Amino acid sequence: MPIASLDFVTHSTSAVVHDAGDIPIMQTLEALPYVTQTAREIIDRGAAGRPVQYMLNPVALGIRGDPFGDRPNVDDVRMPMANADPRSRAMFGAAYFVGYMASLGLEAGTAVDAVALGPSSSPLACALGGLRRLSCLRVMSAGDTMGDRGLIAGDGTPYPAYYVVRGLASAAANGACLLECDSAAPSAVAALGLQTAAGSEVWLANLQPSPTAVSVDDGGRGAAAAVELIGADGVRAAAAGGAVELDGYGVAVLRWY
């Protein structure tokens, strides 16, 4: 089908296609901007001047569909081509989501019109295109949200990734825009900057298993007025300031008002 006849092009992404090790999964984030920019070039070339949206849906550790047949992870282990991955329910999954969105920053994000974080349909869709603006587009059904492949356990306990999606969804619903935000060591710590109606915020994710200290150059804004840490037990406040201690695969949000 000619691209020029389409309204949108979409594909899913999975980090466990070839190697299910912790390090290789986080390394896939480095390739993401090249994947999206190449896809955007192909779409634009085939669209012949017609606007065709480019979406990523769904984004998850587990693979949405296997060309060799569905591969259920009955033993709940780390393995390639699995439809579910146990790390999606741990802090690893939360850090991966922040790292994914950070990879689709201002430069790469202009290639993508929407990205949906979640297992099989979209708990969060963020418009990232020419306006570089986040907007909540869609909400998952309870069946998609809960369970081993979802964001909430069967007993109602949220997984850490839930708090990342909830925070980004809240920012998206309130018209947040992407801010330039660079990490001095992007393979170790991911950084995502947002401008919201209330002020600005920086999302940090430790992409490694060992704890690390992170300091933020606030561009003259002064110390962050509020700092939240996302952990396995939920969200807790931390001391305000421009530095934060991140546990292995820990996530923090610094806000300036």
C-alpha cells in the first residue's frame, strides 16, 4: 500500500528481541533515535508531501508478537522473544520507560508524532512532533493495565513503571512541552526535561544496577523546590536541591516552580 494513501504508520518496539541481558536492553535506547529518524525519512519520502503521522505503539520490554509464534514466559525468566518480562514489574521497567522517553528528546522526538508506553495498547500517548508538545491521547482498559504484562498487579498494587506513566500522563494532560535536557553520561543516567504550566521538571533514571549520585545544572533556576523518588514501594519525597542519590534503576523527578 502506498504510504501517501495512509493517515499514519505505526510499529511496536521490544528490547528483548536478540539479547535479554540487562545491559543489552538498556543499550537498545541508544539505537532508538536512529530507528525513528530513518523511519521518518522513509515515511516522508513515500508520503509525497502529504502529512502522515508516525507512531510507536506499544512500547514494552516484552515482545508484542513473535513471527515464529507466541512465546509465553511461563517460568517468568529473562529470555529473548518473550511476550512478558519480569523486569517490567521491577524498577528496571520504570527506568527503561524514562530512558525511552529521554531518547526521544527534542532532536529525535521531531521524527515521532506519538509514542504509547504500555504492554498491548496505550496507557499513555505523547505527541512529540513538530510542536514538541506532550498530550494525553488515549487510556488503556483495565484488562490491559493489570496483570503480569500491565502496570498494576492483580491485587491492585502498582508496579514502579505505573508511577512513571502516571506522572508523564499528568504532565501530558496539562500540555507539557519538552525542554532541552542533556545527560553527561546518557548510557548511565537518562534525563528528560519538561516545561509544565506549574514550572519545569527533570526526570532522571539510573540505567545501571549500582547506586549513583546525580547533580543537575539548573541553568540559574536555583535549587529544585521539590524532589520525588520513585522506588519499588511507590513515590516518596526527598530533600529539595540540585542533587539526588539514585538507587540502582532508581527514578527521580526534580521540579522548579
